[in-house]
Amino acid sequence: MATLPKSFGFIDLGIMGFCMALNLASKLPPHSHLNVYDISSKVLDKFRLEVSRNSVIVCHSPRDVAEKSVSIPILGHIFRE
């Protein structure tokens, strides 16, 4: 059986991404975490409140997510810094 990464990343918590990231966060293996980024700090705050575990790390940029994560599903457009 393959070992799952302990550090996942998710960029863009829009209408579809928010629900997908919530689903991913709910299925994370123990001792793993989800690095997230969105251009809206309000969306990031809402996401953190809705995730019941302390497994979410809010990042400051898409690059920050990429540097901290092993696996990143990408949806939509990513804006360069």
C-alpha cells in the first residue's frame, strides 16, 4: 500500500474549490495538514472556521502553498505573483 503525503495544498477557495477543499480536509489522514490560499482573507477565515481539525495552514501566496505541499490539485487560473 502506498504511503499518502502528509502535506497537501489547495489554491483557490472559490465556489467549487471551497467545497472540494472542505471534503479533502475531512478525509485527511491523521497527522497530515492542508495548506490553503485564496486572494480573499474573508474566505480563508471562513474556511478555517468550518474545518473542525487543526490541520489547515493558511498560506500567503500560491508559491507558499507549493513550497509547503507535496500534492496540489489545481482548479481554474493561478495568478503569478
